[in-house]
Amino acid sequence: MATEIESKATFEAPPNIALVKYWGVRDPERAIPYNSSISVTLERLRSRTTVRFDPDLTEDEVLLNGEVATDGPRDGVVRFLDRVRARAGRSTRAEVRSTNNFPTASGLASSASGFAALAGAASAAAGLRLSPRALSQLARFGSGSASRSIFGGFVEWRAGARADGRDCYARPLFGPEHWPELVDLVLLVERAPVKQVRSADAMQQTVRTSPEFAGRQAELPDRIRRVHRALRERDPDRLFPLIMEECDSFRKVCETTRPSLDYLTATSRTILTEVDRLNRTAGRPLAGYTHDAGAHVHVFTLTEHLPRVRARLARLPGVVRSLTVRPGPGARRIA
Ligand code: DP6
């Protein structure tokens, strides 16, 4: 048993947006997904999390954005701390303080940045010295997409083939500097509905009930290869249509889930249509849309097209704010 002294660490971690989506857990015990996924880590946005193990505490105290967390959000953090404690051979309770510099549960993937930061801070404070890969393997037990937020730039979370999950981890494909012209225009839409069903539950409903799930799985290995290649070659003509194809496939399995999962608002749908129209008018793909389990839309484009794309989309009725975000660095310890 490690000596029960106070110990503390702070990590910052960014959210990420998936270009190829994780949606479906093959092995819930080991948090192994059905398919590999690819994402872009986003600059400027971040969760900052401090974990302090304190022998005087009788239970874990969790503060999220300055408020005491209860129920589901607290339980998720406590379960995660239990996993870290078991691994470190400690039993000390902890105080966790986490803040986001963007709205929580807004579809901006606060669970990815939050659990990536928690994985880093909790493991460091508990005295575990984990490699980035091992950290990605730990983070996925909090939230699958958190495994990818450990790394900056363009990241693949490999589902792996082993039953024990040892080859299931995230790895950087290309650093944030790989494609400096690529930008993500994030369009925040009005009254984005707060998520009713947790992604973890929603995706398992899809696995159980969507008649489209098996077909999607069959397409994914090839799509992963094509997205990887388009990124390697910095090829917008391939990348933009591909991410829209993938986003449409993700939306189709959601919509055909029983009960149906509909994350978009009328404004989100208008944005998708406008991106299609813009590309058709230009005669080539100037932009590509994607969205997660939320109503905000991410539109990828190149710096040279950004003024045109923004002029077309940012002032649509129902769009309340737009942010221009580039690929950024991964999680890091700051104290
Ligand atoms: C649509 O990683 O948030 O954003 O593991 O339940 O926390 P949990 O799910 P989460 O789901 C992400 C779903 C997605 C696609 C993706 O990010 O790959």
C-alpha cells in the first residue's frame, strides 16, 4: 500500500471532433469499441482538472464548473477514481475540481476533454507514471472519445483485435502542424437541446436496434483507410466528401435506432444543406460538414475559402455563434 499522503496534479485537455465516429461498444467491461475512429484535436477549447488525494476526506468531492456534482456526473468521476485507486493500490478519497472554457453538454465534447484531463490528473496524483498510450487506454473508461484527446493533431483510436484490449489505444497520426490550412468553423446553433440520453446508452441502443448498424460496420475499415490517406496527402477534394459521407452514415444509424435518436435542430439541417449547395455551386468541395451527438455543426474548410464559407453559414437564422478552430495540442500536465 502506498503511503497515504496528500498528493495533487492538474491537467488540461482539449475536446476533439471525430471525422470517423465511434458509435457502439463491443466489450463494455474493457470499453472496446466496434470500430476504430479518427478525430481532430481542437485548439483553444479545454477542460482543466485538478485532482487532490486527501487522507482526511471520507468521500470523493467533485466540483464541475464550480458546482458540486451529484448523480450521474459525480458517479462517473467516482467510478473513474476507483479504477485509478485500484491500479495504484491506494484507497484515499480525492477532491476533483474541473472547469471547461466552453459550454458543458453542448455537443462540444466536454466528456472527451473532461475525462482526458481527469485521466492525466488522477493518475499523476496517484503516483502512476503512465505513457501517453497507457493514458489513452485509461481515459476511454471514462468516455470513449477521451482516449483521442490525449494526443494533439489528427488522432486514430484503434479498436484492435485482441480480446484483452491491449491493442485498443489511441495514437497520433499527424501532429497539429501537419495541415495548417485546415480549419474547423464551429457553428453553435440556438437552443441546442441538452442531451437526453447519454452517448454510452444511446450507442448501445443503436447496436441493438438499428437495421443499418451492420452495414455501417462493413463500410468502416475502408472509410478509415480513405480518411487516413486524405489526411496524409492533405487532400481536401477527398477529405470533405468523405467526412460528409461518414457523418451521414452516423446520422442514419441514429435515426433508425428505436427509439429514434435525433440530435439536430432545423438550423443544423439547414447548415448541412447549405454546405452541399455551396460545394455544388463551386463545382468542387470547398467544405465538409460533420456533427457529433449534438446539434452544433463543424464545417471543415481551408483558410482560403473561410471568408466565403463563413459568409454563407455564420449568419443563417438560428446560428448564435461561430468559432474558427484549428488542430491543436493534446493533454498536458500544468501543475
Ligand atoms: C458521436 O465518447 O461521448 O461523439 O463513451 O459514452 O462517453 P461515452 O461516449 P462518447 O461518444 C462519442 C460519440 C461521438 C463520436 C466520436 O466522438 O467518435
